[in-house]
Amino acid sequence: MVIVFVLGYLAIALEHPLKVDKAASALILGTVTWALYTFSGVDPHVVEEGLLHHLSEISIILFFLMGAMTIVETVDSYHGFAIITDRIKTTNKVKLLWIISILTFFFSAVLDNLTTTIVMVSLLRKLIDDRETRLFYLGIVVVSANAGGAWSPIGDVTTTMLWIGNQLSTGTIIKQLFLPSLVTMLVPLIFLSFRMKGNIVRPKLEDRDTGVITPGIQKLVFFMGVGGLLFVPVFKTVTHLPPFMGMMLSLGILWLTTELLVEKKKKVQETHSLLNVNKILDKIDTASVLFFLGILLGVAALQEAGFLDIVAEYLRETLGNIYTINIAIGLFSAMIDNVPLVAGAMGMYEITTPDMLQAASPENAEWLKYFVHDGRFWQFLAFCAGTGGSVLIIGSAAGVAAMGLERIDFIWYLKNISLLALMGYLAGAAFYVFLM
């Protein structure tokens, strides 16, 4: 299973030299690892039960992704993002990099890193014509989105897991992780500010006057789309239902609204057809969704077989220090996936209660104090798991989404962004360890 996962991972990384779409490699990786697991002597019913359990969790992510992509494409079809792009006048590369990064950092905390990346992909397509330059900006967007998601209870899946699991409270997450996350974003930006020069070239956008999209409709669809994305965490908090349910509700309302608006305002059937959400759905990158499915199935198989628990146990025995353990988990999350690694850590280390501290020996109590509610282990775990995935493009949901939507090559990201992301990650980690 490990060999298949590694070979599949290499095929994904070498997508362009091999001329094999990464979605195909990911699907083979995901299905073959589960097939091999069935030959390990485990009861087939247990394997099927585990697969269905993981599939339910994966489906939540996939439906969330599809809903967010459809909302973003709908807003884009109605030229809604022009409301933002028209206000960004600068063509200076450094100034634009700072504007995009800061927007991403704070959007990610409110929406989440995955949704924010999808939105920023659409924005950058309107701002930068040259694809190579746009990909570089998008790489920094991945770093900024993961940094922004780490200091919010709803900004990253792993932080949300620790928040829901009662390891961390909202106030502690924001207070303790905001500055380290900010440092993680600022270090690459400051470094690049001394190296980047020149101006970007904006693409020539199509004429917006379709006879149907009036300024009023444009603004309505934009604010409904963004409002729908912002509504998702509110819906989850109120109903305690999975986030994709709120996303589906937002999509349904936006879909209904655009149907009524276009039907009322349409002048020609062709325009109506192009603005219909049924047609907009054709723009969704299905290959990216299948890539997500394959890679998450592969990780789930390794988790089900116990390989990730072995890694977590090994880290505890060999490192023995909460800071080095968490830094290692962050770097491992860049290669595997932060969700099962955090789940494994949550399973290995229980929350220390006052009674446990009182009954422990002085030496053991010194270790256990890091695992109390709002303890430093949980704080640093949220930071490292949230930001460490930026080191490789496949290490976070934001990176995988960017990889799929803009066809970013794994090796290209490794050469151009990984070192910058690692600099920011280690700087933020050092800031937390020594100054928080």
C-alpha cells in the first residue's frame, strides 16, 4: 500500500514529463490502495465499513468544493468580480502582491482557505494576463490562504477539528495564532519585495454589455455570491450540519435568483443560455474533483490500515518535544494530508483534566500541562498543520484546488514557491515558540 501510494504520488508530481493527467494517477492510487487493503487479512465487511465511513467525509469535501466552484463561476459569469478588480488600479508587481496577499489572508479567516483560493483564482485571471506571472501570484495566494486559515476556528479544517473537539476555544485560536500566522505570510512577502520588479500586464476583458447584465444585477449577484459563502460558517454554527449543506443552500438560492433575473431581463435566447447555471456547471473542472477523490481515498486507506498512527507514535518516541513534534507534523502534512495527521494526534493525546494533573507525578505533570484545554500543544498543532501544507502544493486543500483550477505543475511549485513557503512556516513557528 505504501509503495503504491509513493508511486502514485510520484506520478502526480511528474504529471507533465509523463504526460498523464494527475486525476488518472490519483484515481488509480486511491482505488488500488483500498484493493490491496482487502488482501491484508482484514474482514471484508470491516474494510467496506471503513471505506464508506471515509467516503462520507470525502463527499463532504467534494460537494463543498463543487458548490463553492459553481458559486464563484456564477459570480464570474455575471462579471461580479469586476467590483473588486476595477478598484485595484495598480500594475506594480510588488504593490499588487501585497494587496492580493492581504486580501487572501483575511478572506481565508472568514470564508476558509479552500473557498478563498477558488475566489482568488478567478480574481487573478482578471488581473494578470501572463500565465507564468499569474501562477507565481497564485502560489503566494496558497501560502497566504493557509496562513489566514490557521488563526480562525472556521478558516482551516484542522483548526475547526480542534475547535469542535474542545481542544481549543475561539478566543485562544485568534489571540495566540494571529501573529505567528501573519509572520508566516509576511516573511515571503518582504523577501519578494526586494526581488520583484516591473509591472504586470492586464488581460483584455470581454465587453460586459450583454444587454442583460446591468450594474444592478452585477452587484446583486456579487453580493449574493459572497454573502452565500460567508453564510456557510454561520449555517454550520447554528445547525451543526456539515458545511457543504450551507454551501448547497447558498448555491440553490443564488441559482433561483439568477434564473428569475435572467428570465425577466433576457433579450436574446443565446445570452440567457450562457448565463444559465446549467451552462455554468459545464465550466466546473470535473478532473480536479476526481483528483481530490483519488488522493483523499489513498490517504484514507493509509489511515485505515494504521500507517499514520505508526508515524504519529514514532514522532512521539523519537522527538519527545511538543514543538519539534508539531513542526514535523506540519512538514509531514505537506507530503500526506493534515486532516488525518491531526486526527491521529487528537487520538493519541487526550485533553488533560485538572484531576489528571493532580494525580500525575511531577515529571509527568510537566508533560501533561501542554495538553490541557487551550494548551500549547493544541495551539501549535493548529498552526503547524494549517501552515505547513503550503510547502508542497499537494499538502493542503488550497494548494490542491489551485493545482487543479490553474493546472499548476508540482515541480514548478517545488522550484518557485516551496522554499518561500518553508521560510514563512519556520519563521512563524519560531515566532510562536520564542515570543508567544
